[in-house]
Amino acid sequence: MPPDFSEETAGLFVALPPETRASMVHDLAQGRRMEPEWLSGRIPALGLKHGISTPAHTAVYRALHLHSRGDVQ
């Protein structure tokens, strides 16, 4: 990665309008199916495989997984 990767990436997020939301937030709000296993579940799976703790990603995945079918409120 280039040396300024972190600063450049952070700049992209800072430039987003404050009302910007991820598509999964819209799906959750509308009660639609989500795919957290593809978007959030890969990190905990790799952590388990390699013996690396991923508490934040695991918590997010577990919370989103409860709503993945779109019918649990």
C-alpha cells in the first residue's frame, strides 16, 4: 500500500455527507434480507481459523446475523 493510504482513505470517509449510511442499514430499517456472513462474517471466520481474536467484528456479525432473514425485529 502507498505510504499515504491511511490518510487518503480517512479523507474519503470524512468527505461523505453525515447522512450517508451503508446499504445494510437501509436493508435493516426496511426489514429486508441482509448478508452479514459475506460482509461481516468473514473476519471472525478467519480469526477463528488463525487463532486471532476479533471481538469487535464478532460482535457486529452476531448482532446483524439475528436480522439477516429480514423477519426478526
